[in-house]
Amino acid sequence: LRLSASTLANSSTCSDHPEDRDRIINLDHGDPKMYEKFWRKMGDKSTITIPGWQSISYFSDITNICWFLEPELAKEVVRLHNVVGNAVTKGRYIVVGTGSSQLILAAFYALSPPDAPEPISVLSASPYYSSYPSMTDFQKSGLYKWGGDAKSFDKDGPYIELVTSPNNPDGHTRQPVVNRSDGILIHDLAYYWPHYTPISSPSDHDITLFTVSKSTGHAGMRIGWALVKDQEVAKRMTKFIELNTIGVSKDSQLRAAKVLKLVSDSTEQENTQELSFFNYSYEIMEQRWKQLRASAEANGLFTLPNFPTEFCTFFNKETENLPAFAWMKCEKDIEDCQSFLGEHKIMSRGGKHFGVSQRYVRVSMLDTDENFNLFIDRLSAMQI
Ligand code: PMP
């Protein structure tokens, strides 16, 4: 039985439940609940059992720089990147983190000059991922501090630039913008997967971050990984995690290894009985973006970013950019897009959180079918 995404996804719109009319839809967070349906279909194939005696030690592999990295997870990370073709893994150290969030902080710690007279500036081009400024500054570190929009950075000296590609919130492919020799780059590639963006070539940077939260949809597992070129940087990142949480849950790592394995298996067995994870997810995202664009066009209240189709080496054809977030700009005289959507009981995140105007708003595209369809219904019915 070969199931297609469209038969699995409930694509019907126009809810006929009267209680839905007043329900608040929370599309503020990028909570990837959309993927639950796929994983339910996988049933026991994605189940692991961990007996009480297993994973008791703090240590996973003391011969590895990242001594708390489960070898099984390392193996499946390398395999998946090879299957997808989105990252070079050869000659890289893998550092596992409690989500890529922990790895961002580990990278700041590892990359900051330890004895500098003042904290190094951390930058990202606006609109940037809204958590970067607060993650950088919440502990008032003496090592690093938020330096704002990379596009207007004009201070001399070293800096750390976060390059998010495709970008959260707007979905565009990005390159570094400051481009000075004393810059240190962290590539946050949480969304560099074929269901969100065409894979153009394997990423090949000094530090690259990935996460299961957006790739397989397992945000609750809290697993991310960094591919690191430099051994000393990998050691320092590992040290940070040692001091912070003495490693990363082995239970989660084993579960992550299992779901990554299933994603790779489902891709390699695509021509057999298996439902391919990336085919499934791409189809849903494609359909959602079609619905969103149609309703935005119909009411004329919002504009959305446009993207060229590009050749995807994974799907071996031209594919679309189908971002995990809709970055909507309000037109007409709607000055505050977040409040406007709020009046329609849609929670979203306004432009100011991303360093731009409130005319912009970010809306998650990864919620359940029910919530997404309700969102589209409300959008289609909006008028001013
Ligand atoms: N980087 C980006 C660009 C993200 O969008 C997110 C999640 N919203 C993260 C990092 C953090 O992800 P994790 O769940 O792996 O901590």
C-alpha cells in the first residue's frame, strides 16, 4: 500500500464545527505538530524500548571528543546527511546538544576570545530568528553580547555572525553579510532539508547546526547536532555542554537515532512499500503554501515572499521553497499585523521580534491540519 501525503493530510477547509469559530489558534511558535500524522503511520517501526538497566552511565564513548554522543546517533546523522546530500560530514566532529539551542550557546562559548577586553559582538541580519538576541544576552555573559543587525554592523574587531539558511522567519537562502576576515560564522541550517528548500549542494562550513525539531518534527526530543571542522572548537563546545548539563539525554539520543534511521530507510526504500518521509512532507508543505497563497491573493490584505524554483539534488528536479513559516506583510493601512491577526484569534509573532516593522508577522506553517485549515478559513474570510 503506497500512501500519498494528500490522502493522509486532511486537506478539507471550512470547518463545520461552530465551536471552532471562537477558538484561538496559536501559530506563534514553530511547533512542528504537522509531523505527528506521519509518525503515527509509522507505528511500531519508530518505537524503541529502553530497559531499566540501559543508558545508566554518564558516558557514551570515551574515545570520542564528544564523549556523551551515542555512537548509534552519530552513525545515523552521518547516514542521513549522505542520503539527503545537505552536509559534508567527512572530517567533521559531531557534537550533540539538547536541541540546537544549547549548541548555539556552546558555540558562542567556544568561539569567544577568552581574554578579550570586552565581549565579542554576536550578529545576524534582520529579519533574524527572534530568540538570537535574548539567548545571547540573557545571562549577561562577559564573553559575548548581542550586536544587532549584521547589515548595519560597523564596529571594528572580531564578531560572530549567525547565518540562518533558509532563514527563520522569511525562508530566504542566506549568505554571510559582514564578510570581514575577523568574522567567525555559525551556520544555523535547521531548515536546510528538502521539504523546505531545494538542496543545492552539501553545506561545508566551519560550524553547522541541525536539529530534529525541524527535520523530523521531534521538537520534544530536544536533540540537535553540530558539525564542526576544528577539533579545539569541538572540544570547547563539548566542555560547555559538560558544564551545563553533563551531556545530553541518552534516551533522547537513542530515540533520535531510531527516527533518523527510519527517515533514511524510507528514502532509500522509496520505490517499495515505504512512505517516504521527505515526499510526504514536501507534498503537505506544497499544498499548504498553495492554500496560503490563494487566500492571501483573494483578500489582498497580505503579501508573501516569492521564491524562484531551483534544482534540488535530493529530489533530482526543480522544487519550491516551502518555508516552515509564512512571513506575511500586511498591506493597506494595517500597521500592526500581529494585532490584526490577534483580532481574528490568530496568535502570531510580530516583526519587532525579528528586528523589523510590525507590518510583518511570522506564522507557523507546521501546526496540525485542523489548525492550519482553520487559519486558512479565517484568512480567506478577512476583510477591512
Ligand atoms: N535555530 C532556528 C533557526 C530555529 O528556528 C530553531 C527553532 N525554532 C532553533 C534554532 C532551535 O531549535 P531546537 O528545538 O533544536 O532547540
